[in-house]
Amino acid sequence: MLLAEIEFLQKREIELENESVCLRSKVCKSVLSIERFQHANMVTGQELNAIHALASPNFFGPAIIEGPLLTLTRTRRYSI
């Protein structure tokens, strides 16, 4: 009985090691695909400058948005 249990546990250990190898390979594949995706979506400096040049006329600058409110004053001119 004890010998049969030892053999069963040894087989189970081998199965678990095989599953571990399989899972590690899947994790590596996932990491590689994520890295490829991130690399494919990276923008070079020149491309980023071109994007900013095209997009900048369509947006307000941060100084305009965050700056103090300007008050409009009316000046009166008196003619003598």
C-alpha cells in the first residue's frame, strides 16, 4: 500500500513539473507579445514632434487654461 502511494506521488510530481513548464512557457509568450505590442506602439522623437506640430493649433496652451482670468476694462475718452 505504501509503495503504491509513493509511486502515485512520484507520477503526480512529474505531472506537476510538466504543467509548471507549460505554464511558464505560456507566461513567456504572453510577456513577449505584450513587449512586441508596446514596441509597435512606441513613437519616435520625430514622429512625436510631428504629432505635436499638427495637434497644437487645435488645443489651448496650459497657460491659457490655468492662467488667471483676464478682466476686460473699458476706457472712456472724454473730448473737451
